[in-house]
Amino acid sequence: MWAMTLIISSAILDELHRYANEAAPEEACGLLFGEGNTVLRALQTANVAENRQHYFEIDPAALIAAERTMRDGGEAIIGYFHSHPSGSVEPSETDAAMAAPDGRIWLITNGKEAAAWQAGACGEIFERFTPIPLDCQSTNSLTAGS
């Protein structure tokens, strides 16, 4: 399934922190694209949740388009990101309730720090998420997209 570490460039992580800070006090969200355990690109999407200060919902049109592109041989969606303006980078009970046990990554940022989690059927946190260490590589070859 996944290697034990999620590899993400410092440029992409910086973009995710920026998205979180710009959206605050609302939650930012989006998709993570990559190969295996490496994030190659992040795409910020609209948060269409009714209460965006406490919840996130990735714009279904953006998610469906990305899934369709992936099925047609395009970039693989390896996970999702969202922000917690409250400061915690740990998944909430709501996150666990919303996460499918599909093995995808959930990266959570508070605008300064970030943590990654894998969604599964028997996770350590709320029986859904298992923590994954981040390997933040300093490289200009990987960038975020919006």
C-alpha cells in the first residue's frame, strides 16, 4: 500500500500553508496528486461546506473531474488536504466520519505545521487514521498548482 513516509516538497508544503492562512478563519481544502508515497502537485479547490469555519467539503465538480482524468490515465489522486484554523493538525472525529477507508492520504495544516494521515478501516485515531511521517524535501522541481 503506502511506504511509511510521505514525501512532499517544501514548495508544495509552503503553498498548503499559504492556502490555509489565506482561507482562515475558514478551512481550505483540495487534492493531492502524486505517485506512490510522493506528492507531486496540490490543487486547491473550493470549500463548499455549509459551515466552512468548522468543516470542509471539496467541490464535487473538481473531485469528479480529477477522478475522471485519473481514470483516463492522468495524474493519480493520492489524497486530500485541508486546514484546521483552530490550530490542531490532528484529524477530528468529523474528519474520521467523512473519510473513506480507501488508503488515501489526509494532510492537515494549520498554516504553520502539517501532519499526514492514512485513512483505513482500522486506524489508530478514531479507528480511521494512521499517522504517516512527512519527509519535506527542499526542491524547486515540485510545485503546487491552484
